[in-house]
Amino acid sequence: MIILYLKRINPNLIFVCDPVMGDWGRLYVAPEIVPLYRNIMKTVDIATPNQFEAEVLTQITIDSLQTAREAALKLHSFGVSKVIITTLKLPVAEVPEEIRLPGATDESLYCLSSRDNGDEQQLISFPTYRGYFSGTGDMFSALAVARWQEQLTTKQNSLGEATKRIVSTVNAITRRTWEYQKKHVKMVTNGAIEELDGRPTDPALIYCCELQMVKGKAEIENPDLVGKDVIKMARLQ
């Protein structure tokens, strides 16, 4: 396997794996791909599945905070020491009060980080925006490399703190894209559509789904600009 060869050359290499297989109940790949991803996990430093991918890999239906934590533990059992389930829907009543955002419902999204076989688990809440955004998963995985490298130079060495900084940047850029998208959609459709609800087919609208990375340069360089009241984190006991 190429990653084992590369790690022999550079033992400090960080391998982040986003097991891209599907989303919200729909598998994008052939079922035969799933066991291949399970096998890869033993070589991975940080795995970043979404809820559906975590469910498929672990064969655990995530319908509560407890089952989300169990899915993370199952992923650890495949050999990966650090897991970030990037998007989770949880019953709002099970979310720690200190991180519930105003207007939170059972449809709100969360991010769960877990390391060292679940000895350190954090749940992170963040606001969501109605629209279609292309590339958020890729940006999340890329930032996972950078933010974990930062943590390795600190005394904290915290996956939770790294994840919070990742979510802060991704959320800020998503918000910027959403603000641009709303203006662009109204202009292109002459006001007929105010917000996108799913992937558009009009090329003129697809353009406004691309993340506003350049405008988000400040939040990429300094995720603390986003503010502690926007992105909230709680350590799970």
C-alpha cells in the first residue's frame, strides 16, 4: 500500500482519509468499496466520515448521541486513532445545553471528534445555512491536516480543539458563500428564487455554489476570528 511506503520515508506524515461513499442515505459507490475503506482505516491517522459514511462503515445506525459515540468507537476498532464524524443529526434533547444554539431542532447539525479509543470525545455545534455548497468536505479534510499539525506543536495536543478550529473556518466560508449565493441567485433568476434548495442545473447558478475561499482568507489563517459564541464545543463524559 502506497501510504505505508510513504510513512516509511517520512514517519511524521499525516494521512487524513475522507471515506467518500455517500450522504444522507444514498451510496455513491459500489457496495464492494465499503470493505476496502474498512481495511484502509488501519493505516489512517484521521478519518473524516459524514454520518451516513460512519453508519455504513460501522453498520451502526446513528439515531442518538450514544450511538454516535459507539460508531466512533467501532471506527477506532478498525485501527484509526482519531475520528471526526463531520455532520451529525441528533435529538436536540440529548445535546448538552451549553452548546445548543438558538432555534436548535432535531434537524440541526453537529460534529463529533474522538481519539484514543474514545478517551477524548467532543461534540461541536455550528449554525447552518440553506443553499448548495460545493467542496466543503474537501476543505474540511485539507484543514484537518493543517490543524492537527498545529496541535502537535502545542501542549494541548487536542483533537477536539483542532476540530473546533476546522469547523470555525468551514462555517465562516460557508456563511460567506451563502451570502454571495443569495445575491447571485436573486439576480440570475430575477427574484424568482431566493435561496437554492439542492444542486442547481443552471450553469449560471452552479457558479455561485463554489466556496468563497479567497474572501475567507482571514478565517482560514485565524479561525478564532469566528467567535466562541458561533461555534460551541462540549467535552463528553
